[in-house]
Amino acid sequence: MILADDPLLLRATICEHEGKEHKMADFLQALNDYYMRSRGKRIKQEFRDVLDKEVEELSGSQKQIYEIYIEPNIDQLQETLYQAFIAADKPLDEWRTSVLEAPASIINQIAKKMIIKAIRDMDSGQL
């Protein structure tokens, strides 16, 4: 589990935004927009509703969607969000701040892992 106080996420984020209004990234929208551009398809509302909640909050049918379609494809969702991040010109500060400030959800957990990968890739010169 990745905690909100992960040093890679916190590095230079909070101080940078003190006294400034900053834009929050909408990870579901970024993912949906990327799917539209790359595959010509939207993420179904049922899936968006599941991704926008914590696993413990899911109802019976939502839990089935999570277990059958989302959980087995978490790595693919993370990689697709990473590609959406790159396509959006790597808005690291905005996305990192959003990960730290957004309420807990499945999509936020995916975004946390993706941001940490992006930071590591940037630090190593791979991105």
C-alpha cells in the first residue's frame, strides 16, 4: 500500500502551492479522454462509479465489476494512466498534488502508484 506521506509524493509539492490556487487533476477524466483519443471508446459510467469509490464502499454489483474487470487489470489501468500523463505533457506537480488531496478511491490508488513510477522514471532519466 502506498501512503499519502510517501516521500516521493511529498517532495516539493505542498510548499510549491502555498498561497497559490492550483488545478486539481481529474484522473478518471484524464483516463477517459485518453481512451477516447487512443481507442475511440469511453469508460462506461458503471466502471467510473466503481473507480471513484474505495473497495470497502462498493455495493454488490459494483463489487462484482471490481473483482471481474478492474482488479485483474489494475496494472493495465496504471500503465494507461501513465500514458495519459505523458500525453498531457507530464503535469507532475498538478497530478502529485491531486493524489495527495483527493479523497481515497480506487482510481486515486492507481494514480498514486503511477505518479511514483513517473517520479522514478524522471529521476532516472527514462521519462
